[in-house]
Amino acid sequence: MERDGIAHVAHSRAALAQLSSSRQAAVGENFPAGALPSSNPFELAGAGAAAYADVRPSYPESAVTWAVQGVHIGARVADIGAGAGRLTAALVSRGFEVWAVEPATDMRVEFLECLPDFPRTHLLATTAEATGLEDRFCDALTYGESWHWLERSRATTEAWRLLRPGGSVALLYNQLAVEHPWVHRLTRIMRSGDVQRPDKPPVLGDQFSTPQFFSVDWEHAVTPEHIIALGTTRASWLRASHEQRVRMRRNLVWYLYTELGMRPGEPVALPYHTYVWRAWRR
């Protein structure tokens, strides 16, 4: 069983506020033609991007290793929908030349807060459907919990254009293990169900090989406070009204502390599955 701790960033949130005030200069706002922001809910993240970085788990080592199996050290890898950079950091640590695509401004701010040494010219304010990168630019592409937000026909065509012949694409998902009754009820309160299912692989079309599948079960060491914060990183929260957010938070507090009897600061093992699909450019 794999375990993953809470990620903590080294820089203060005061720096985030300063960086946020000058986003245009810091992270860029120049979208190429056809790359305008879509219905991506994380455009609404605001200050919640910091919670995303703090409480969303990174990916198990075995999942990342399988996702980029066969990709040589020094290869050029683009992480599409990079968010706060959890998967990007894992790719950098493996010796790849990494580029990151993230359309949401506040997520790019948090990305640079978490990965201050990442080359800013490699962090692109573009979309998966129109990255602005050159043809056959990449040896591999990764999508960490982002594929389901995309306009899939355009995203698939763009992925095929970006990859060199034989290049690979990997889709990774951390999903709460809802076969545990308490976790299933938790996801109902957070309005955050399964995104992908092992028996229904993502459709990549004839431009790619049939996706191969890998999964790993593991636990994330958290506290009840982390779980409550986790609820604020979900699309359902970002799109909710103030009244809906108050109700959701109240229900989470009741469920964790009263129904389940958890105590503030108490360690909790939150079970996850990580699913990975991998395919190759034809």
C-alpha cells in the first residue's frame, strides 16, 4: 500500500498575494488564436488555488512511473492542465524537459508558488485544445485529472499534432475510493463522484492506440480539516452559490465531527484509487 503526505509549499502566502496582484506580468495573459479560456471551473479558483495545492494529493510514484514508462531521460514532456504543478514536479524530478499548460490564472500563480524554480517560459497560459506549441514538439503528454474538462475532439487532434510519431499520452486520475461507505457518503456531500471508471476508458480515437490501464490503491494521510478544505477544491464548490457553499461546509462539519466522531487534528487515512490510461500516437 502506498502512502502520500500532505504537500507543503516553502514560500509564504504573503508572496502569493503580491504575485496575484501582478498576474499579467508574472504569468502572462496572452492566449493564441483559438485558445480562449473555456468552461474550466478552475478559472474561478481565486484564493482557493492555495487550498488546491495544500490538500489535493500528488500521484503515487508507481502511477507516474507507469505513465511515462519508456520515455527517455531528457525527453520533452508537456503536462496539460498542470494546475498547481503536482504532476509537473514529478516529471521534472525524473529528468524530463517539462512544459506546462495551464489556462487558469490563479492556478498558474499557485504553480509558481509551489515550483519557484520552474522556467516561466515553459509555463503556458494556453489550453489543451490550442497549446501554441509547434508540431511534433513533444515525446510525451500527460493529463493529470484534466482530460474530462476538455473538448475531446479538438484536444485529441492537438495531442496528435504535438506528439512525435510513437509518442505517448497518459491520463492520470486520483479518485476517492467510494466502495468504502463512509467515503461514498463524503463524496455525496461534496458532490464529487467518480470521474473515470476502469471499465470505461477515455476515448482517444483512431489517432492513438487502444489505451492500456494501470491502477494503484493507496491512502492519503489527512485530518478532518484537510477533508473540509478538500471540498473547496472541487468544481461543485467553485460553481456553487454562497448559500450552497455554506450548506455544504455545514454538512461536512456535521458529518465528520458528529456522525463519524472525528476530532480536530486527528490523523485520517483517506483511501484513493489512482487510475492511469496510456496510449501511443499512430
